[in-house]
Amino acid sequence: PRKFKMKVEKIFKNIKQIGEDDPRKFWHAFKVGIALTLVSMFYYSRPMYQSFDEQTMWIVLTVLVAFEFTAGATISKSMNREFGTALAGAFGLGAKYLAELSGKEGPDPIILGILIFIVGTLGTFTRFYPHIKKKYDYGTVIFVLTFSLVVVSSYRIEDILQFAQRRITTILIGVSTVMVISMVVHPVWAGEDLVKLVSVNLEKLANSLEGFGSEYFNDSGIKSVRGNKNNVEEFLKSLLSVLGSKANEESLANFAGWEPPHGPFKLEHPWKEYLKIGDLVRKCACHLLVLNGNLNSKSKEPTEFERRTEEACKRMITESSKALKELALSIKTMTQPFSSIIHISNAKNIIDDLKHTLGTSETFFQHDESCVMDFIPVASVMSLLITINECVDEISK
Amino acid sequence: PRKFKMKVEKIFKNIKQIGEDDPRKFWHAFKVGIALTLVSMFYYSRPMYQSFDEQTMWIVLTVLVAFEFTAGATISKSMNREFGTALAGAFGLGAKYLAELSGKEGPDPIILGILIFIVGTLGTFTRFYPHIKKKYDYGTVIFVLTFSLVVVSSYRIEDILQFAQRRITTILIGVSTVMVISMVVHPVWAGEDLVKLVSVNLEKLANSLEGFGSEYFNDSGIKSVRGNKNNVEEFLKSLLSVLGSKANEESLANFAGWEPPHGPFKLEHPWKEYLKIGDLVRKCACHLLVLNGNLNSKSKEPTEFERRTEEACKRMITESSKALKELALSIKTMTQPFSSIIHISNAKNIIDDLKHTLGTSETFFQHDESCVMDFIPVASVMSLLITINECVDEISK
């Protein structure tokens, strides 16, 4: 029993953690509950729906299946569901008349079976088609599903036209309930999440660059981060999380395209630009990861060369991380980045100076070299970031 | 009309491409078609099912929703669906009796509404809980769904016990059809896909390492790859695809855990080890990506230092890529890697030699340094790979 109690306590702690991390999750659960209750109340109160009990249950099903966390995902699923159903209803009616051509009373079950097989196979294969997989995957499933249902029941139910009509109406009710609730009550916009994700990733880069600096030079002057082993592992983790964010970014950008204009986002917001920035951010994270690998190989006592380059490296880190933070902020607020250009050019100047120093100095050690060399690609990636970011801001304005 | 024709031709070309890339996709579509037709035939032929027309349609729905590409995913969804339904049926009955306690004839709609709200909210929130999200996400949706349906219909349908029973039976029929077909007809095992993915990623690393070598040293002796710009971009692409494979690997490993033992895979195959290898592979890809960034900064004419280290670098590349290929093969065939250890130790020897040379040589240029330095982490990652791979092989044997 004590073990059980501990487990329950752990679960509650986890739940609290989830809620603190993202209170919108509580809201989402609440919204789903509301939508479900509304829909089932509708079922209880309307006597006119007595005639098609089973059909009304489809509303409940629609609400549960179509209600996703972000508004964009919900709209995408709802639209897919509604249009898939409507299209399949029309096709199903056609299939029924085709099967009735044989002349016997009622449709021919063999022809119906063949039709189901063809639609099932083609529909499933269509889902592998990249463009459809990305945007209309769910609609295709619903199409095959509804088509089969209409065709199967056409064998038994007489008034198939009314059946299809009702199905489309019920799903429309479910879908509009879901869409309205997800957009009105504490909406979670995929677009906002995407912007936040990209800018948080940029911040993570800046932080781990700073962390590397304070760790490598045993210097807490760059930032008031206590340099210890845990810290390094944390930075590694955050870099790896940046690297693994591609799939998440892509689905958010996809859903963001479904969302109506809201807040600062216009209808034709360039969501794809964020993906490009994301790719560059991941490349940059790669460089930082390699840079972090140098931490262990640092020699104990600083050599002449190290002493000579330390100052420049530190300044480079400070300028670069400032530029990254500036970029993160400008993406978040969707303004033109101002001072980041200055920081970047500062960093570039330092690199040029450093190269000059290196060219004249005779004694230098391989180790620091690689460290400096690693900085150059980082800086170049950042300058790329800048240019792309500028164009994004121009478009988003 | 000509434009339309071209579009149609393009679509057909794409379809052919999909089929050539992975003929299993054709098979999958075929399997879904077969399952659908079987189930609907079942509906036409059995007169005993006349009594619950609507219920039988749930079989069709189950088939379409639960049939996934890999066997593991199908089994996972089927199990989730069946257990979710069964559990929800039991809870739904309980809810009905609770609502009937009020004493009036029939259950109290307000109590039912409150219950639906509670279950809907709690159920949705549970889906955010990491452990459940990973394995039982779909089961939770089905639970909430079935619970709501049972509760809603309990208000109208008298014999709710029979209703729930039939629902569980129909879904059981659908689920078993799907599971049998997905495991018997041309099965696509998630486990095999996972192994293939990891080993292909290793091969990609080896190829791009070789590609880098032949490009950097303008030498086609390492491999008969024609060094041109397209080639480099291709390697970059394959490295980026390795970096982005994390989500895919994780879902495959998750589904692989649901699959019954088959072929060389025992019941307790260490799928998680593959994820660890995958993480290391991605780290290695990071290093290679940075290495590739050095291609552009190469100076035109070789310096004294470059000439002196070229041979060693080339040998290092050859040994490393051989080791990687060996590892890829050993993962694919699930045998102990033999010669890869030799290759690794060869590479290590070369590195030691090189370090020694560098220590004594006076004139060397920063550029090559960084190249050599980048090799060291690659080699260290590979030695890590080796150790982990050995342990995997020991377990999988």
C-alpha cells in the first residue's frame, strides 16, 4: 500500500508538472469535455433526432476524433472530415445506382464488393502520395470509410439518399462545434507555437554558446552561469533537442497554413520561411555540438597561444550570442532585427583580426586552432541566418 | 487538355516511382482492399447479423482505422482499440446504473452529462501524460469515445448490456481480421524497418565520409565517385536525412515492441539499443557535416604540411568508412562485427602517428589542423559505436 501511495503521488506530481509546463493542456482537456457534453446534450434534448439515433452518435465520434491540440490541426482534420464525407456520399450514391443496373431488385452485392475493393485499394495507395499524405491524409481515410459505409448499407437501407444526407449534416454539426470551440475558447494557434519554437531554439543556441564559453575559459564573466558538469550536459541536451525539432516544426507549419488570419498573422504568412530558418538553426546546433566536444580535450595550463587568443574568442562568443538572442527576439516580436547586424559585423571583425594574428604568430597549438576554426562556420551560418531573417521580416510586415 | 494530360502523366510517373521505391506500399493498399471486402462480404452473407445493421458497420470502421503500414503499428492500434472499447463498455454500464440511482424511470440526463464531461476532460488530459502518449494514446481516445457512446445511447436503448456486448464482439471481429491479414500477407515488420534504417544510416555516413575524402583531396582513388558539386550536395542531403531520422526511429522502435517474435527477432529484442546507436549515428553525422563545411575553405595549392598529412588523412578516411560499413553489415545480419575492430584500431594508430608528426613539425597551417581535429571526434564516436554495437549483438544473439 505504501508503494502504491508513492506511485499515486508520483503520478500527481507528473500531472502538476505537465500543467505548469503548459497550462494550455488543462484548457484543451476542458474544451474537449465541454464539446462532448454540449453534443451529447443536443442528443438528449432534440426530439426530432429520435428518428436516427445511431446517426447522432457520429457527432460524438466526430468531436472526439477531430479535436486536436492546436486550432490549425483541428481545422485541418475537420475540413478533411467534412469534405471526405461529402465526396464519399456522392460517390457512394453513384456506386449504388451502378450496382442496380444489373436489373435485379436491389443492388448486386458482387459489384458492390468489387467497388469497395477498388476504392479501398486506390484510396490507401493514394495516402502514400507525398502531397496528399502531407495535407489530405485524413480526408482520404474518411473518404474510403464513408464510401464503404454508404455502399454496405445501400444493400439494406432503402432511402440511401436520405441516409447520406443525414450523415453529412450530423458531421457538419460536430465539425462546426469543434471548430468554434477550438478557435474561441483559449485558442492554441499552431502558427504562434511555430514562431515560439523557432525563437526558443535560437535562444537555446545562444545560451549553449555562452555556456561553452564560460566552461571553456573557466570564466563566469561571460554570463553568471555556474560552470559545472551538469551544466554542460544540460547544454548538450538542449542542443540535441534543437536537432530533433524538425518533425515538430514541419507539422506546426503545415497546420499553421490551415489557420484563419489572427493577431499579427496575415492570411499568406510565409510559414515556409520559418522552416528554412529552422534548418539553418539545426546546422548551427551541429557546429555547436562539435564545439562542445572540444571541452574535454582542453589542456590544463594555458599556452602562449591560448592566452593570446582567449580574449578574442570570448568577445566572439559574446557578440555571437547577443546576435542570436537579438534574432530570437525579432522573430518573436516580428520586427526587423537592428543591433544583431552590428553584433554580427563585430564578430566578423574579430575573426579577421584573429586570422591576422594567427598569420603572424609562429607558435600555436593545434588544439585552439580547431576551436577557432569551429567558430568561423558558426559565424557564417549566423550571417546566413541574418539574411534569411531579414527577408522573412520583410515579407511578414 | 494538353496541360491536363501532362499533369496526369506526371501523377502516373510519381505513382510508379513510389511503387519502385517500395513495392510493399502496393501490397499494403492491396491488403487494405482485401480486408475491407472480406468484412463487407461478411455483412452481406450472414443473415444472423440482420438484427444489428449499424453495429456491423463498426467492423468496417475498425478495419480502416486500425490498418497501418507496419504490422507493429497495426497490432498496437488493434490492441488499443479492443481494450479501450472493453474497458469503456464496463465503465459505461457502471455510469448508467449510477445515473439510474436517482429513482426516476430511465437514467438522469444531467448526471450522464456530468459523467461525460468528467471522462472527456480526464481522458484528454491523460493523453498528455508522456508514458500513455507513447503507447496508449489511441486506446485512451477509444475509451472516451466508447464511453460517451454507451452513455449517450443508454438514455434511449433499453438493453444496454447487449449493446455493449455486441460492440465489443464486432470490434473483436474487425481487429482480428486486420491483425491476421497484416501479419500473414506480405507482412511489413517495424522491427526489420528499424534495423534497416539504422544500418542504412551507417552506410550513408560511410559514403559521405568517402565522398568528402575524394572531394577534399581531389582524389578518386578512395572510391570511384566522380567529384562534382552535385555529389557534395547529395552527401549533404543524405547527412541531413540521417539527422532528421530520430522521430521515425522512435516510432518504429515503439511499434517493434508490439510485434510478435518473428524471424531472427526474439520476444525481448533490445529495441532501445538501436535508438542509442541511432543517437550516436546522428552525433557522428553532425561531425561529418562540420567536416564538409571545410570543403569550401580549402586553399588551392597544397602546402608542405598538407602534403605531409594527406596520406594519413586518406588512410584514416578509408579505415573509418570501412569500419562504418562493417558495422552497418553486422547490424543488418545481426552478427558480431569482426574486422571493424581492426579498422578502428588502424584508424587510431594513424591518428597517434599523425599527432606525433604534428608535434615535431614546425610549419603547419591552421586549415588542415581543424580537419584533423574533426577526425578525432569522429573516430571517438565510432569507437563508442563499436562498444555499444558489441553489447547489442551479444544481447540479440
